[in-house]
Amino acid sequence: MERRFKLLNEKDIREKGEYVLYWMQGSQRTRYNHCLEYGILKANEMKKPLIVVFNLVDGYPDANERHYAFMVQGLKDVKQALADRKIEFYMLHGDMIENIVRASEEASLLVCDKGYMNIQKKWRFEISSKVNCQAVEIDTNLVVPVEAASEKEEYAARTIREKIKRQLDEFLYDFEEVKYSVNKGYKGKFCFYEDNLNKSLNNIDKGLENMKLNKSVSKSSFFYGGEKKARERLDEFIENRLDGYGEKNSDPGEDNVSKLSPYLHFGNISPVEIALELLKVKNELNRESIEDFLEELIIRRELSHNFIYYNDRYDKWEGITYGWAYETMEKHLKDKRENLYSMKKLENGETHDIYWNAAQKEMVVTGFMHGYMRMYWCKKILEWSKTPKEAYERTIYFNNKYFIDGRDPNSYTGAAWCFGKHDRAWKEREIFGKIRYMNFEGLRRKFDMDKYLKRIEEL
């Protein structure tokens, strides 16, 4: 655990404090949660109660009702699982910095999960500088912690792969949950008293009505948040889709994907748990399929976190890709574009490309899109926009608005990949220059796209 955590300030643990506080944000689960287990260890050691808090903010960047609904569904699982272990859980509502600092007033120790994105790093920096106790950040959402994997932004998967692989034995291990042995609660003057927000976990829809939310996108009826659903998805994937994954996962018609990304986004399930479950069946199923999946879960996913963590311009057009990529796109700015679509046409899926329209529909309706189609979808936006910059901004807009797993390292990196990030230069062609190209005929030649269209139409 030692290399997973990092001191955020130079303050001491307050022996006279009344409780240990775990501020949960990105790791919304109780299983394989290093922050929770560390909090329990310290609470037991100091014989002080552990309190877990989650703070809801009304205006999280680009989040809407779809994202909040999925998140609050998962927090219901968290509250119940913590109650089963006799640990108090409270939901707060309002300004993140103000509420967590206030929550820490009588704490001996503040524990929080790792923040990779700019707003998360900002919150942790400001909170840790204002609290009057030691603040510890623990990287529990990656197999190999981001700072252990590399100390710099990596160029591609090939430059980070061996750095991660040689550390897997250190970080990829099972562990038993620590028994919480503190029998006393905390009854002092506190901001966590049960209120309507906490009770709203029993009636999620009603609870969301009381928040100031962007309601432009309604919740998905295809995905329900939480640890329980995440584990069900994992078990179903191993049982029915894992064998042959390496052969079928690229085929949109087969739909042979795990659909775990929304749950990884909200920390409902740990990549450590997923990897360990796959390794249990490594000798029973197609070894190549498991290795292909672990490459995506660990190497590719951790490469995306590396990009976000070490590049604070990950969401700005000027900071997402390489010099050669910008140069080649600039060179082809004046190329004729046969099809230019407005945002309205794109959002409604009203293009000449039936496969792109189907992918757009899958995203808008479900909050998810098959991984191969995500690449194709983004490449076409580049082809159908006036400039690459406009294409990138459109991609991020749709990505953040509709995907349940949008607004995170994987999604920002996936968008940047379409503009050359973590890729190489290819044969030069119009509009794309040396950026990797994908086309309609290629999809039809490789896959049974009629099967994909039929599946989407059934939505």
C-alpha cells in the first residue's frame, strides 16, 4: 500500500481529533478500495470512529441528469455496504472545498482517493492546505499507481507497457477486508446529521429533483449504477463473452464487449478486482482473449491516466497531440470537404452515413457506444467539420454530454487519439493528412454491419 499513497500536506495526525474522515469521490465502492481499508486501519489503531462522506456539487463540469442518476444509484450501494460494516456514511451537498474543510474540523486524519483531472487536483490541493490535520491521497483506481508507473507523460503504449508490467506483481494482489473494530460513533456538533439528501438515496428520482441539475439528457434505462450491477456485468462478461474476446471484441455486430467502462468511470468496481477475476479463469478459457482484455484494462487505461495526469492541457485543442499531427492537419485545412454537417444534424444522427447515424443513436439512447464505433464516429466528425479544432470541440461536446463514461481520462484520451495522440503517422491523404483514416467501406468489409444496424434499431 505504501506506494499507493501520498501526503498532501505536512501536518500531523491530530491525536485529539474525534474521528478519521474518508472523503470519497472517484472511488465509489467498498470492495477493493484501498482508501477505505486504510481509513479502517487508522480508525482501529486510534480507536476512533471512521466517517465516510461524499459531497454532491450541483454544477460538476459538463455533468447532467444522466451522469448524476447513475452516480447516486451507486451511492445507494455504498451506503448499504458501509452500514453492513457498521461504518457511518453521509452525503453532503454544496461547495466541495467548503464542505470537506468543514467536515474535517474535528478529524484526526483526512483520507481521499487520487484525483487525476484538473478540477480534482485543484480540490485536493486547496482542501489539504486548509484542513488542520494530515491529508493523505491514495491511488486506488489504477492497478499500478499513476506516479509509480511513470514520472512523465509517455509517448505511446509501447513506452509505458514494460514499466507497468514489471510492477504488476507488486500491485496486483488480493486482500481481505479489514474488520472495523470501533464500536462507538460520533455524536458531536457536526455537519453530517441525517437530512433529506441522505434520505433521498431511498428515492433517487425525488432526490435528484431537489438538485440544480442540467436536465438536457435523461438517465439511461440501459445502465444502472453501483457495485452490485458492476459485479453482475463482470460475471456475465466472463461467463458469456470473454472466451473469444480477442477475435470478436472489435466487431460492432457481435457486441462482445464488457460494458464495464461506466462502472470504472465512477469507481463502482476496481480494475484490480476485474484483473484478478480474469486471471482466475486464465487456464480455462482462451488465454489470448484474457491477455487482450488485460491490455485494454491495464496498459491502455493507465496510458490514458498518464496523459491526463501529466498534461494539464489535456482538454484544450492546443495541448492534445503532437507537432507532426498539428502540422499535417494544418497542411490540409483548405482541402475540399464533400460533406459538412451542422451540430444539429450530427446530434440528430442525420448524416448520409447509416453506420455513423447508428453509432450516434447508440450513444444518445444508451449512454454507451461500441469501442470500435467510437473510433469511427470520431474520425468522421473530423472529416465532416470545417477545421480539426472544430471537430475536436464537437467530439468533446458529444462525448461529455451523452456518454456515462465521458468526462474522464479514458474519454479525453480516446478523443485525442483520433487526432494522432499515442499513434503514428500514416499514409498521407486529403483532409486527414497523416492522421489515421477510417472509412465506410472498411467497416462493411471487416464486419457484419447489418447485424449492428439491426441491434441498434431494436433500441
